[in-house]
Amino acid sequence: WVGDWYREDYYEMIAASEPADNPLGPTSGQFVILRGGSFEDEAFFLRSASRYWYPPTLKHHNLGFRCAANPSDIEGSKLQ
């Protein structure tokens, strides 16, 4: 989840009132945005640019989150 609500007509709705770069998105809605793919998806959907919309109450075994860190910032890490 990327913290955004989905609204099909959002960009048309804000065309004259918000900047085109990095719009804030709706403040509430019926669906949230999920980003990226899962181990069950085809390769095309594994990109971080992939977006899906689902109800915020959806629970599924292939939904989760990824943690990332710079190895050089981790104490004792041998990775560079």
C-alpha cells in the first residue's frame, strides 16, 4: 500500500486546481492503491511502478510489505 486512495476520475477532477507533479490524491475513498507485485504475479507486474486498487479491508496471503536498508548502514554488515 502506498498511502493513497484510488478514485478513477481523480486526475480529471483536479486538472485545474492541483499541480501535475506529485498530486496529493484523494483524502478518502472506497479503494486503496497497492504497489508492486507478488510472488504469484507475472514478471511484468513485479515492477515497483505497477499499481492495483483494492478495498482497504482486503487480506490475502500474497499481500505484505518489503523492508529495505543500505547494507553499509547496518552495524556489523559485511555487505557493501
